[in-house]
Amino acid sequence: MQSVLKNSRRIVIKVGSSLVTNQGQGLDHTALSLWAAQIARLKQMGKEVVLVSSGAIAEGMQRLNWKKRPHALHELQAAAAVGQMGLVQAYESCFREHDLQAAQVLLTHEDLSDRKRYLNARSTLTTLLSLKVIPVINENDTVATDEIRFGDNDTLAALVTNLIEADALVILTDQLGLFTADPRKDPQATLIDEAKAGDPTLETMAGGAGSDIGRGGMLTKVIAAKRAARSGAHTIIASGHETDVLIRLAQGEVIGTQLLAETMPLAARKQWLADHLQVRGKVILDAGAVEALSSGGKSLLPIGVTKVSGDFERGEVVICLDPAGNEIARGLINYSAAETRRIQQRASHEIEGVLGYVDEPELIHRDNLVLL
């Protein structure tokens, strides 16, 4: 067995708050220099690298002399705005020592949920990579609200992995990798060297959240690996405290946990649909509709919908649930929530009689539907 990073050309690397800050007390400039040196080596090995880095809020807290992470959104946004200055300055100077240029890219979920902005973000990142520039990506905490934020940089890194169709995602943390149980509580816990991304048992093993400085725990990393696998990317979860961890991984050494993507990559448009974190509503399907979608590759017709929840408009993303409440698909719906409630459990030829008009015979066309 060897590291999947050895044969990966385009890589997304996520470094957590604990690896770029001094226990949350501002940026650890020595650590940032070491990351820059390792990434410079990866570039020499012919790899394209995108860096997703935490640390802006922790740096802002130090600059503002705040001892505890605030809870109020406007205070978090202020800390991010102040800290982002230091984070960018630090990375820019570190990469310059290796004759490398870096670029700051700040994203919100709105940038990826709108198809046009999604394609623009993709074009910008691929252009930067073609210019040999290293994009340093962070969530735009300064303007993001609870409704549009990613929630943690693990999720953001997975979405960026899909956005640029990277070969691999490396999530570096202060843990050795994924264990069979929480090693801090269970002395019998053992490290998982390799598993299939998306295996539901992994989420059970991953447990709860981590430190007070960052937002993501091991569970968010396992879910991020499942998300990254939708575009065919493998994920490595490893300790950033390992000496030259990125270089050793790129040389083929197995460190931490490898979560392998075993599914065929989704088509680009369906990948975009699958990556929607914000959805406007839900429709519950009967067993026949579930079968038609899952096995038959069919569109969703109104006759198969038994219940509608949420308030959505035509063209927005909704979740499709089976009778037990499990998500099986999501897609762009052709009718508003009010219209869907009126035509649910009706045959397509009845739509015009109920609504007085008909836009489409199906609620969600199969071309605008992705199975999960």
C-alpha cells in the first residue's frame, strides 16, 4: 500500500487552526514557514496545490487582545476581517522565500450555490493554478452569515476539491488520523490505515468535535471525505505534527488514514447540485417514486410526492426523502412549494387542470436530479 498522494497531480491541502496558531493565540509564523517550504517542494515534484487555511479569526482575536472566541456573529466577522490581514501577509512572505506567488481567495456558500458564480470561481482557481500561483482559500467570514456559511474549513476544502476536480484532499489536523473510537477516551482504539470514503460506520467512529479554537472535529473530516469522493477525489486525514508530512505522503509513504473514493465521479452539473449545503425545502416520496429514481433513472413526477415542506420557488434546490425520511436525491424543482402542494399525488396530465397552466410534466427532470 502506498499513499494516494504519490500519483495525485492536483491537490487540496487543508490545515487546521491548531497547526497554524499558537494554541489559538495568533499565528505561528514558524509553522507557516514550514508549510510553505513543504508546498514549495510539492511544486517542484510537479504538483498543483491549493491551500485551505484556518487561522484568520485566531489571529484577529490576538490583534484585538480578545482572550476567548466570541459567539456574536458580528464580533466573529470583525475578528476575521482583522485577522485576514495578518494571515495573508504571513503566507505571502513565506511563499516569497521560495519564489512562489500566492493569491487570496475568499468564498461563501453563495459563491458556489449560484451556477454562474460557481463557474466563475472554478475559472479563477484553474487560471491561478495554470499561472503556477498557490491559491490560499478561506471562508469569507467577514460577510458570511449563519445561513450562508460552510460551517468549517473541512467542508470548504471538500467543496473546493470538487470545484477544481482535484485528485486528492489532504486534511491535516492535530490527530494521527481516524481511529476506531476516540483514543482520548478509549485506550483500545486503533488507527484506521485505509477505508472507503462514505462508509457509514466511519461517521459512528468519528465521534464529536475537537478543540475550542476551530469548528471542525473528526466527524466533519469524515463527511468531507465522503463529499470529496463524489468527484472521484481520495482523502488523507493525517497529523500535521509529523515531520515533512506532505513531502513524505507525496513520496508514497502512508501516514494517517486514507479514505478512498470508489465511485465514478459525478458529471459537473450534478456535482454542483450535490454540493448544495443550503436547500429550500423537502419532498417526501412514496416507495414507487423512490424505486423509479433509484433504479429506473427516471424523473420525479408529482404523483410520487406525498408531502411537501419548506418554502421554495421554481428553480431552487430541494431534497427528496424516502418514506423513512432518508435523503435519496436532490434537484432543481420546476414548481414552487405552493404549486407542488396543490399537484402532489396527481398525474402529470392533471397539472393544467389543477393550476390552470403547466410548466413541465415533471417536478424534477432527471437531468436536474442527483442521487445521493
